[in-house]
Amino acid sequence: MLDTRTTRAGTAAVDGPGGAPYGAGDATAAVDGVLAEHLGARLVEAAEVDGLFAQEVAGRVAELVQRGGKRLRTAFLWCGWRAAGGTGSPRTLLRLAAALELLQACALVHDDVMDGSPVRRGAPAVHTDFARVHRARGMRGSPDAYGAAAAVLAGDLALAWADDLLTETVLSSPHGHRLHREWQAMRTEMVAGQYRDIHAQAAGSSGTEEALKVATLKSALYTVARPLALGASLAGADAGTVEALRSAGRCAGLAFQLRDDLLGAFGDPAVTGKPAGEDLRGRKLTYLLAVASELAAAGHDEEAVAALGPDAFQPGTPARSEDAVDRMRAALERTGATAVVEARITELAAMSLRQFGVTGADHQVRREFASLVERAVGAAPEHDKENLCAQ
């Protein structure tokens, strides 16, 4: 159970288990309970509508959401709330966090369909699992088409559940109109970023500016910047605090995406929970690929230019062969692109910590934010963490 106590300053401070201060880690643990409660009610409602739908669509959504994930959005939401002076019971915060996790589930399901990704969080992706069921039952038509169509519906359901929960939260909050504006903007940015992503892939784009635009819209804003702003809005923050948090979030979120790009190219599937090299196989426009393409052209490395370019697909195939992917990895390293991206991640992480410090958040929250950035993007520069926590 959570409780509150009054500090010497007369403000309510939230306590976690055992009376310890309630922190981001407590929030990420507690949101699972809120999700279980909300999903349980939604599954009952789904069963009243139709049993097959409840078992095969609603059940898969609930399973994906409860299978885990980093819960980064919940943690950053808590940081925004506390940085803006949020106090008292975190119940409303946790319901908002649960809505974010459901929105994330929608994005993951739809993203896997668009990318043709077979695995998510160490298990078959939703569309892959639906296709498996189609084959096992000997159903008519294309298993892959069935799987994609059913997964789109599953993603839509996750979005509907997220919106329902957000609406309930908005109606119960004195700052509901501000929360709703942030939520509206976030959903539009996500769709815009996803479209820019598939457009850049289809067009064979290679520019760094376009890659950064895609990364910002598709990931940085809804992973960090908007959760921070939502938390601050829930606490009734002033415009200056919200803007400082958005700036910190854009930097941390972009660094998070750049790290994800590196893991996508070189990461261990046992750690990442998804196959390695998927972005390379489909030649998705990432900042890593864009930097490597520019460096290859500037260095007159024709082999790297050919390996990284949009015309290196085998005729009649939608994706590159394993040999082609290996050549791309070699080109990424030989051009020095991986080192450039690593340096950019470090720079963005440091900028994020400095921006967060402008909010005047207390020592505990600054330390938690620094730890979150480190967890999301890799180790932040020690001197920046020290400076942030000393402010």
C-alpha cells in the first residue's frame, strides 16, 4: 500500500513500500497492477460482446501488454510529474501510465505488421501468431494476410483501450484539458513519424536530416518528451517547466532511438527480444545508415556506397540477403558511422541532463532522471550526472 505524509514544508510526500520515498522504480512496478485491473475489466467486457473475439484478439492484446517491456514511458511520466512538484497519491499518475503502455502496445503491433517483424519481446509477434493459428487450423486464404488483418484489429483495440483510460483520467483531473492536448499531439506525431518512416524506406532516402526527423517523430517524442510533459501537466506545471521538460525529452528520446538503431544492427537477439539486422535487411532509414552513407560518399568508398545504397537488393526479393546485411554491417563500421552515432548519443544525453536541471527538480528526481537516461541510452557522461545532481 502507498501512503502520504506531511513534510516540514507542509507538502505531501509519497511513500512507497516500507515507507521509502516513492520513486520511478516503484511506479514502473505498480503500473503492472493497474494494467492487470484495467485489462481484466476490458476482457470481461470483450467476452460479453463475443467469446471468439475476446479470446483471440482481446486476449492477445492483454498478453502482449502484460508480457513486460521496459516501462520507460511510465518512468519518464513519473519524472515529469515529480519535477513539476507532483505530490499526493500516484493513483491518477499510474492510470495515465497504463494508458501510455497500452498506446505503446498499439504502436508495437502495427509496427511489426508494417516491418514484417516475426518476433516481439522474445515471443512471436501478434501477426505471426495469428498466421500460425490460421495454418494450424487449415483455414482458407493466405495465412499471412489473415495474420496482418487480425493484428491491425488487435492494435486498434489497444489504442481504443488506451484512449478510454486516458479519457477517464482526463475527466477526473483538474488539468484534464492540458493532458488531452498533449495526448492528441502525441498520437498525431506517432502516425506522422511512422508514415515518414515507410515513405523514406520506399523512396530509398539516405539523408541525415530526414533520418533525424523520422527518429524524432516516430520515437523521441512519444517515448520521452510527451510522457515528461504529460506528467508535468498532471501536476499543473507552468509553461516554462513543461517546455524545459520537452527539450530534455527530445534529446533523451532521440538518443534512445539512436541507441536502438545500433542495437538493431549489432545487438544480440537474446537481449533485444527481436531479430538482429531487421532494419538493415529492409534498408530502413536510420541515422546510423544515413551517416554511413554520407561518410562513404565523402570518402569515395565505392564498396560501402554500393552496400548501403537503395539498389543493393536481389531482384524480385523484398529484403536483402544475409550476405548483403553482413556487407552493410562491415560498411557501417569501416566508415566510422558507429563511432559518430555513439558520440552523438553521448552529446544528446548530456544535453538532456542539462535541460532537466533547468526545471528545479529536487535531488532525488534529478538522480532518478539521470539513471533513466543511462538505462535508456547507455552510460551518460559522469561529469554531467554529477553536475545535474549537484544543482
